[in-house]
Amino acid sequence: MAQLFISEFVGFAYVAGQRVPGMPAGPSLRDSVLQLGTSASTMATSSATKFVVMNADSVCSIFIGSSASTGIASTTCRRVAANVDVPMQLPPYSRITAIANS
């Protein structure tokens, strides 16, 4: 069964006061794991979340909506490759829905 690992972060990486591309070394705010048989959904991200980093152990498709969204992921949604970190800036209270794909 496929899994999607999601880490939420409250800030960006900075060097000498300048924001740089990359993830901060500090701990994540919250980590989630979705088991992807059929479409699965996370709880809404925190109000403090600035971005997430996703990594799937096999190919999956994701749908991102608001916490009030009833949207579900389908195999025609955005694909996430296996074993690749995917950083993404999200608005607060976003919900990530995912489904296994090939």
C-alpha cells in the first residue's frame, strides 16, 4: 500500500537574514502519513504552517483544497513521483487529499 509522508513547517530557511531556497533544519510542526488505497485526506494544516514537504513511497496524485473543501484526489490530479521531496507553499488550513497512482 502506498504512503504519502507530509511534514509541515512554520518558517523558511534563512542565511544572514536572507531567505534561501531550501527547508529549515529545525523540526517540523507536524508530520502526517496517509495510507493510499482509496482517496485519503489529511486534517487541515495549521494556521502557522507556511509550507509542507511531501514524499511518497510510490507514485500518487494529490488534490489541495481548503479545510472546508470536499474535493478528492483522482488519478487525473497532480502527480507526485516516488521518493522525491516535494516542497510546496500552502495557505493556512489547507487540506491535502491523495490517491495511489501508477
